Amino acid sequence: MTAPALLVVRDLRVLIGGRHILHGVDLDVAHHGVTALLGRNGAGKTTTVRGVLGLVPRAGSVLLDGEETVGLPTHTLVRRGIGYAPEDRGIFAGLTVAENLRLAERRGAEGPAYGLVHELFPELKRRERQLAGTLSGGQQQMVAIGRTLLNGNRLIIADEPTKGLAPKVVTEVAQVLERAAEAVPVLLVEQNLAVVRRLAEHCVVLADGRTAHQGDAAGLLGDAEATRRLLGVGRGPLAPHTAEADS
Ligand SMILES: Nc1ncnc2c1ncn2[C@@H]1O[C@H](COP(=O)(O)OP(=O)(O)O)[C@@H](O)[C@H]1O
Ligand SMILES: [Mg+2]
């Protein structure tokens, strides 16, 4: 990348309960498209995302469009335009789809972008009065991603949005992310390498709380030795998903 990236993370460190979880994560998120954040289970992907958002105590540097954000509280980062679809989806099961979206609305000049959300997810329009707890895993993921698109965010961070979904639903969610990324750049934590191959231009690989590799996604995925060494594909949890249940 020649121009400075949208998000520039340098030497991000996170200490939780006296334990060093991250000891030096470097990460650039491009201004366009999907940047994938990869690594084996426990490598520190979720902690990196939570560190970027200020949800855990952090040190180091996180520049959003050139401005330092370490030291700013999470609500300020959210107001500055970082949308977050967390690993557990963060859906209110007892509320309807429409209510879940309404709760995500932020006051701003533009007003919530229901047009965009319903264009990308017609299913959410059809199901707006359905209780979110009765949606399938894929539909809940659409609510989680839809919420990040409501407020004109500058960056969307999605943490393993395809996890635990049936293959057909993985494809649907990938399509949605692909379209979302045409509107807003996405940092995608993803274990499914078929999804990474399809969506991501750039990738960052973490290992043991550090950045182990940064580069173009096609280059890494085309290098069998590097993917095996960095991701353990073929004998670990990063092998492309098989027929798991749609939770
Ligand atoms: N709140 C926490 N307290 C203690 N250890 C944690 C906490 N959150 C994560 N960890 C540990 O930090 C490591 C990285 O976790 P995580 O960021 O969730 O990895 P990933 O998302 O890559 O699977 C793991 O060893 C995990 O057990
Ligand atoms: Mg995780």
C-alpha cells in the first residue's frame, strides 16, 4: 500500500489479568475492500479487534485516518465511524429485527441508511417483526452486519461472521460482505479460507499475539508451505468449513 491505510495499527499490546495477550500487533486496513485478519484459534484476533475498539486496555498506536485513537473511549470510536459485528453477534433475542436495528441508530446528519440495509438484506425487511432469537444463524449475522451499515461508518469490523454456519449460509453471508465492502472497507476476521480467497485483497496473520505475516491474500493462499506454517491448514481448525450445523 502506498497511500496511508485507513486504519494503521502499530505495536498494539494488550495485558489482561497480568497476562500479555498481545505483544506487538501491526496491521493496516486498506481504504477499499476487505482486509482479512487470520490466525489459528487463540492467536489474538478477537483481542486485536477489541483492542482497536478500546474494549480492553491497550498500548501502542491505532491511527484511524491518521488520527491517534489509543486513549479514546469506545463510544468515541464508534461515533468516529467504526462499526463492529462481534463474534457472538450481540443480537437481542427478545427484540424484533426492526427493534435490533433501531437500537443501533446513531444520531447524525445523514439519518440511518435503512435503504442500503434493506437493499443488501431484503430478508431483514421481510422479517422485520420477527423476534431476532427465532432467526437462523445466517439471518442473525445479517442483522449484526446490517447494524454496522446503518450509520455511515468509515470502517466495519466483522469477527468470524461465518463461524458455525452451514456451507450454503456461509456463501450467502460472504455475498453480503462482498456487497457491504463495496460501500465501506471491512476488516474481516475469518477462519474460512474459501471466504478469504473470495473476498480479501490484503491479509494479516497473527501468531501468539504478534503479527506473523502481512501481505496480499492471494499470495499467501497460493503458497501452500506458508499457509501450512502460518495457519496450520490441513490439520487444524482453519481448514475450510465442512457441513457444520447452522446455529
Ligand atoms: N479476557 C481474557 N482473559 C484472559 N485471557 C484471555 C481473555 N481474552 C482472551 N484471552 C486469551 O488470549 C488469547 C487470544 O484470544 P483471542 O483473541 O480470543 O484469540 P482468537 O480470536 O484469535 O481465537 C487466548 O489464549 C485466550 O485464551
Ligand atoms: Mg476470536
